[in-house]
Amino acid sequence: MKIQFPLIFSTVAQRISLGMYVISLFCIKMWGLEIHLPLVAIIALGFYVMGILASSAHLGRPTRLINSFANPSSHLTQEAILSPLAGFFLFLVAINGFDFSKLGLDFLPIIQLGSMQTMVEMLAAFFCILFCISTALVYQLFARPAWKTRMVSINFFISFLAVGSAGAYALASLTDVQGLQNLFNLCIALQFINVIANICYTIYVSRLSYGVAVNVFNDEFAGLYKTWIATGAIVPAILFCLSAFYGINSWVLLAGSIICSLAAWQAFFFLCGKQIKFFPQYKQDLKTIF
């Protein structure tokens, strides 16, 4: 399959936004970090909407967008239903305690979630996670063997947490939140797990049948795969060593490298999605796949 650039942008924007919110909420509840969650929700909502717009642009005609709601048993329909739910609860978290008079909107009251705050925050995280999983299920098509595996859902979810932790770490550093060592370690650990999961997926696609196996050393894949290795594995490993031995932390390089690695991996993922004919019977059938 050709590289779908709107979907790459959508993937990066949605995973970093929703993952950043989930990881930020985790850090607040687990370690008591003084992260301003409404600010995180505002930024996450902005990136999330941009990702949704990119996905909508990929669909092309408005009728395709409407048809995505047509079949409740379809993963695409489930994704379309979960999309506004995640956005709605993020919006509620974002406006909690916000003073609209700062924007000249004096007629709007200050909204306080009060006793419902924790429930709303948890529901936002819940729907963010469901949306990520639903997105992964959309890609699991029988006609594309590289995608028809549970590893796609696992890799999507792990990368969601990894890039989200990078975004949370970058935003917390930018807003001078103190005591971020645990978050930094979590970011490195999740990225390490992400690398392991992606290597397992690489082994899987290299063993596919019907002439659609992927050799990452071929010219078609090599550039993107090397980019992923450099930005997703080598750079984070170097930054971890600098932090462990010299106390040097660079949130800009860490977040930038992990985001770039996700974009490179997603492009590689699209190239892996080669379509086959069902039940090929002759050698010449395999020659027509490409």
C-alpha cells in the first residue's frame, strides 16, 4: 500500500494527544506530579482535532465520512462513534475552572466539575484508550496479511503510550513541573518496549506467505526502517545514557526523536500492507500481486 500521508499525520497527532493526556493523568494520580491537567487537555484536544480533520480529508467525499457511521458492527463505525466521545470528555476536562473572561467572554460562567472531576477525568482517559484500540482494529484486513494480526493492536497501543509519555514529559518540562525523573524513566521504558514490539512485528512480516513478505533491507523499506531505528532506538538510548551517567536531560531531543520514529514507523507500516489475491493457484498469480 502506498504511504498515506494524511493518515500518518493523523496517527501522530492523535496518539501524541490522547497518549499525553492518559500518561499525564497517570503521573498525577500515581506520583502526585503538579501537572496542570486542563492545560494538557486543551493541547491534546487541539492536536486531536487536527488529527480528526486529517483523517476526514483522507476519506475524501463527505458521503464517505457519513457512511463511516453506517454499520455499528464495523470497527470503522466504532471508531467514528468513539471519536466525539473522547473529544467531549477532553473538552470537559479542558474547561474545568477556566475563566472565560480572559478571552473577553464575560457572559460565560466558570465551570467547576466539583465532585464529578475525577469521574470525568477517568472517562476521558477511558475513551482515549478505546479510541486507540478501535483505530488499530480498523486496519486488520484479511486482504493485507501484514495487518491481519493482533500484533497491530498491541503495537498501536504501546506506541500510543510511548509517544504519549514523550509528549507528557515535554509539556511538563516546558511548564517547569518538578520531580520528573520517574516520568523520564517511564518514557524510556515504554519506548524500549515499543522497540521490542516493533522488532517482533518486523520478524512477523518477514515470514509472510503469498509473496508479500517484507525484507527491511530492500530499497523500498530500508530508508524508513533505518530512520525508525535511529530515531526510535539509538537516540533514546543515547539520551538515557546521558541522563544516567551525566545527569543531562533533553526533553526536546527525546520528544522529537520519538515523534519522528512514530512517523517513520507508520510510513513503514503502510508499505508493509501489500494486498494479495484470495486463493492464488498459480505462480503467475503471485507475480501480479505487486
